[in-house]
Amino acid sequence: MQVTVTALHCEITDALQERAGQVAQRIAALVPRPIGCTVVFGVEAQVSTAEVRLQDGRGEVLVASGEGP
């Protein structure tokens, strides 16, 4: 499965990028026939956000997001 990690309006460290890939692989183990995963980190109006999009073999896209300081 291909994992893509993207940063919008911010920079992420290599360690964070690697950790995001590891977590995405762990989540993908719970989904039947995962195809791809996209992790997007961003900053808007001083609020940090993270979003994970996981596509499975049936074409469904599972989305999880969160915000923090």
C-alpha cells in the first residue's frame, strides 16, 4: 500500500513523516484490501490539523481528522 504524507502551509520533520507512515500502515491492517493512504498535516489560523484518508479495495474512502494547538 502506498502512503503519501503532505504538509500544507507548514513543515514537518522526517521523524513525524516516518511516524505518520507507521501509523497509516497499522490502521491499514484493519481494513480489507487497502489501496492507498494520504496523511495531510496543515496549519490554518494558528490551529494545527491532521487528516488521514484511507481507500479500501471497494472504493470506499475512510476519513479521520483532528485539530490541536
